[in-house]
Amino acid sequence: MPEIADNGRTWLLSGPTSSYALHLTEADELVHLHWGPGIALADAEALAILPPSERGASFESPLDGREEYPVEGGPRFVRPALSVRTDERRGTEWSFEDFEADGDELRLRFRDAGLAVTLHYRMRGDVVERWTTLRNDGERPLELLRADSATWTLPERDDWRLSQLHGRWAAESRLTRAPLTYGEKVIGSRRGHTGHQHLPWVALDTDATEERGEVYGCALGWSGSWRIAVAQLPDARVQITGGAGYDDSGLLRLAAGESFTTPVFAGLWSDAGFGGASRTWHAYQRAYVVPDAEQHRPVLFNSWEATYFDISEEQQGALARRAAAIGVELFVVDDGWFGARTGDHAGLGDWRPNPDRFPNGLKPLADQVHALGMQFGIWVEPEMVNPDSELYRAHPDWVQFQSGRKRTEFRNQLMLNLAREDVQEYLWEQLHGLLSSAPVDYVKWDFNRCFTDAGWPDDPYPQRLWVDHVRALYALLDRLRAAHPEVAFESCSGGGGRIDLGIMSRTDQVWTSDNTDPLDRLDIQHGFSQIHPARVMAAWVTDSPNAQLNGRVSSLRFRFVSAMAGVLGVGGDLSEWSEEELAEARRWVDLYKEIRPLVQQGDLYRLRPPAGGLSAVQYVRGDESVVLAWLQAQRFGEPVPALRLRGLDPTASYECRETGEVHRGAVLLHHGLRTGLRGDLDATVIRLRRI
């Protein structure tokens, strides 16, 4: 519950270890007071009476670096979070109306003529959620050129360092840290989806380590184009502004009575280093973002790398029997089951089982899979269409396109204009009918190209498709989940191209990367874990050599332990695995099921990053802990280094199940590593239990 000063102009939100405070001046300027360690309301009130700096006279603004939500116009020079245009004017000159504290949410209301602006705040644990609602109460339309969710203000510090996750297809979520310099650092996506290039997350620190020091982090919950700008201002203050859309050329046009609610831009402060910040993010997502996060995700088999497009009911049934024999719990038929889909050139949009491959539909195969004790899943890519499809031949105007321009194809497909209501209704009918026609338990929802020709010739404001596509996607997923609550959904976009808090609030897990090489995956998973929990991180064991990507040879042991750091899946061609490999796989799957509650629900400690030698992660839940360790290479006869475990009771004793040794809680784990790791590209699992 927010705390409110007696004068109704200072507000304080507090979590278990942190506080966030803001204040409305006598001139109705909303200024930031504090974000950091927990403080009392009296402390916030004392901060509110400190006078602003007057440095720079007319060349600087006393508001810059202090405002909670900078708007365009007036005595401001920083990047505005809000830019509005009407037929008469551009900019905002707002005044405060009132506030409301409703449960754990604080709402501050402002007005500029017909524009109503509500700033929302909510503290969940130590994560502050912020978002903004804009409503047109006037009689004429207004245009939102830019409507960011929030601006975050950091305390004055020297030598800020910026962390971000960057990458590309098959190389997502790679962590980089660099000093923050004066000016702006802008990351984002202009591609219509979250993108492989950056995850919408940043963190700032000055001298933090993995387990010590202050860390500020921000993450945006939006699955379309987005932008986060980190600015070090001339007086060394730092502000972070972010929201939907990339450019300022137009976001939405609001007619009279219409409103727009921005996505959540969440932030946290931690004094427990990068690891502490990550554990706070993970706990927040499991508690407030991910649906049914308390349920363990099953071990899955996916047919893609085993069969690609060459599939049939008989062949899939044979794979299902092999998958069940190694302990798989969910069998997923990937691309190739529908329409004329014998390759990537045709069939997208025609969501009916191929009559030659599945003459009686999907139900007979689903029944076989269920009889084997597994759940049944399918792959779909609803937002796309092949020009060679019944759908496109009937409705060529349903795609995004620019009049008089060539329609760009990637992977032989075009983008449906999901902002259109007729497209939305078609997809609802197709997918609802599909899920009603067969006992489907799981849907892998893919998205394999970016926006290019983002046009809508018949619409008076075609720019809106960038936002309305995402809003329609969310509405469709919400509608399907409500109609089919037993069905789980995975977000995929050629791997990690659509991973963010927005899509995670509507899906049960995400496909981390199309790169299934177990060594590359250590870096990808290390970066992913900075913000997102193992509970949603899908990871597969595929064949060796890795024919799809790099030809690297790795042991089944290394592949399994790499994938066991998240939601375990198998994607290899089981029909080609030997009896010895299948037996070994069964042992690893059984072990994963034992440690799954720790991996998917436990607290994560990154013991050593994947930097070329030994790397390891540890999960702790209650009285149990498990360590996954990978030895990439040994050189010059150097011994395997010891690991200092984290998160255990230093006064208690723990038994190592792999060696039978008993350790104190503040332990350097060494013997188990030396006996478990035998050479290059090797891996081990070590379990500990309090005794």
C-alpha cells in the first residue's frame, strides 16, 4: 500500500528492501525523490524540501534530470516521454488533477485540455511497475507521436556502467558491460517484434560484483517495436526512458473517447549484486508475470530437427514411442503437419491437417501420444502466410503491404496484418477450431520474419498497425487461453526473437534460441538468466555433430547437462540413437525430474560465468541444492578449480549425494568436481541435501 504525506503531495512505495518516492511541487511539477534502500515517509518528505539546482541559468532546465515523466514542451531539454500533436499545437502543458491509492496501486492524474494522463505505480516485491494511460476526452482527434511507459531517474554516482543483452539469430542474449558516457545510449527494435538483437532490459551499476553492490535494472513488457534510451545528462545525472515504438513519427491517433495504455516498464534496485538483482527478477516473474508458474514444465520432445518437413502420422508415432521410452512427458509435432506444407514455400495460413499425412486429422496421433502417457503438442505460425496458400489466394489484401511496392518475402512468407479485425476473427476461428478438434495440450507459437512493408493502404492512420498488431496478438492469446485453459503456449520467434515480460504474461515458456549447440548455449543461457528465470527457458538436447549450425561434436552427457539448466527438451532424431544412447538419455531424464523443482522454482546463483574454462550454476530451494558444472577445456595439467557455493545455511551440514561427503554450508566444492569432470567438453551434476 503506498504511503501518502499529510499534504497529499509526497508518495512512498516500499518493498522488502527498497523504496521509491516522488513529490508534487507547489508549481505542480512531479519530481523524483528516491529510488534505492528502504526509507520512511518522513525521509521522503525531508527530501522533498531540498531546493533544486539553479546552475546554468537560461541554458539549463531545473526540471531536467528531476522529473518523473518529462513531457514535450515548456522548460525542458531532455528526451520527452510523451509527445502529443493536435491540429492546433504540439507538446503538453499539463496540470495536476488528483491521485488515488487503490490497494497496492498509486494513480496520479494530470490534464492538458482534452488529454487526460494517468501515471500508474505498483510495488511488487522489490520491483516497481510503472505504466501510463492516455485518454482523449476532447472532441477532436489527437496524435501520440511518442508515449513512453516511464522515465527512471538514478541517484548521482560516479562511473556508471551499463549492462545489456545483445545478439542476432542463433546468438541471442549475450551479456555485455561497458562504462556509460555522456549522451544517450539507445537500444531497441524497429522490426515489429522484440527482436534477436536486444532484449528490452538494461542494468546499471558502479562497482557491483555477482553477489555484492548496488544494481539498478529496468525491463519493458512489450512484444513489438520498442526503445530504451539511457542518458547521462550534462550534470552527470542518469535517466532511463522506454516504451513501445521506436521512432517519433507516429504511434497512434486517438479519436474522441479513445485511450491507450502503455506496456509496463518495470524497475528494481538491489544491493546484492547482479545475482541478487537476477533472483529478484526471477521471483517477480514467477509470482506476478508467468501463468501458472508454480507448475513444473514437462520434459518435451520436438520433432523438428529429427524430421524437418518430411513427416507422417506413422513416422511421428514411431518417434513418440521412442520418446516415451526415455521418459519424455510432452510430444510436439513441429512444422509440416498442415495444408500443403511440404517445405517452407507453401501452406502457412491454412491451419488444417494435411490429408495425405494425417488422413483422419490430428486426433489419432494425439490419442496415441496420450496412450503412451505423454501430452500432445503442435507448432503454429499464425501471424504469417505463404503466397502459395488458400488464404493468400482468397485474401491478398490481408497482408501488410505498401501500394505500388513489391511485397518483400522472407522464408517465402508475408506478414498478416493482425491489426485488421477480419484477420483477427479468421485466426480465432482457425485456432479455436483446431484446438477443439483434437486433444492438444501445447502450442508452440512461432514468428519467423520481421516487419518490412508495414503498410495498410485502406486505413486513414496506417502507422497504428505497429501497435495494434501487438495488441491484437495479446487479445488473441488471451481469448484462446480463456477458451482452452488446459493448453500451454510457448513463444518462439526463430529462437529468441520474441522474449519480453509482455509475451511472458501470456505464455508458459519461451524458445531461447534456434542454436542448440550445448557450448554456445552456456553463453546464451548466462545472458538470459540476468533477467528471466529457468522456469521459462526451453533448452533442447539435439544430435552430435551439430549439423544445423557448426558441426561441433559433443557428448550426450555435456548436451544433457547444458539443457538441464532450464526446461529440458529433446530434439534429436531418436530413430538414429543407439540402445546405449537411449538408455543414457533415460538416466539423464530421470535425474532431471529429480532436480526439476530446484531448477524451475529455486534461487539461481551463477558460480562461474562461461568464460572458457569451468563454468557453473547453482539452484537452491529449501534444504536442497544442485550444481550444474561444465568444463570447456583443461590446459597445462591445471586441476579443476573449486567452487564456493552460495545460498546455503553456513551453520548447517549438507551431504553431497554424488560423493557421500558431508560439507558445512559455507563450502568450497572440490572433490565432487574433480571426480565428475574428466576432460574437455565435460559436465557434471552435483546434488546436496541438508542433514
